[in-house]
Amino acid sequence: MRLQAKQKTRSIIKAVVVMLTAVMLNLSLFSTSALAKNVSVDLKVSGCSVTVATAGGDNCDKNQCNGAADCVCMAAGDDVSWLLKNADGTRMNDRDNFKIIFGEKSPLTRNCGDTFSRSSHQCGLNRNIAVGQSYDYQIYLKRCRQGTDPRIIIK
């Protein structure tokens, strides 16, 4: 009887360990997506001039942007939304198209932002980019010849 009780206890403990291991594996697989942020970047347009502002600051934890208004820190897997606005901060009424062009390599998934779109782009950052990388990009308005050059820094 005692032997049966010990065996039953062992099999229960094994089952609990297996379940806990499965739960921990699931948490580690989905932890980056659960912690991902959505960073919003406002693009204020005046003529052909575009200024960049991030809602809620630059999102940096170690002053990586050094106070530059056109810089935002993000982590691998984060989402970013670019929203075209009038100079006074009100949302544009879809009259302007814009695209986002990165220098050598884009940190965004699926070439997001590289075609002209009306008033907004929402993109995700690749999960396999390294901490400390900096990406310069240009915001191009369809009706203008030159772009701006804000930065994304991976923290």
C-alpha cells in the first residue's frame, strides 16, 4: 500500500513538473510580444517641411537620443505608427501621401512604409535586430522633393 502511494505521488509530481515546464516555455515564447510597445510618431507638416514628435517622449531609457526631437528609441518587436498631422497638431484629412525610406537596411517588417500611403503607416520592428543599432530614415511627401531625416535607435 505504501509503495503504491509513493508511486502515485511521484507520478503526480512528474505531471505537475511537465505542466509547469510547458507553461514556462509558452511564457518565454510569447513574452516579447506581450511586452511590445506601440510607439506613436507625429509628423507635423508645414509646406514641404516635416517635423517629428513622439507622443510621450523619445521612449529611451539611457538617453540614447541625447534630447534630439526627431529620434525615438524602440525595442525589437515593438510597433511604430507614423501619423501625418497639420502644423497645428490636428490630423490631416488624407490630402497628403507619404512614405518612409531607410538608408541601407530597414528595421521594419515586410518593407513597411516604403510605398506612399495616406495619412498613416503602422509597422512592426523586426525581432532579430541588435541592441544599440541606429537607423536613419527619410519621410517623403509625395508632393515634395526632399525628405526629413529622423532616427530610430534600438534599445
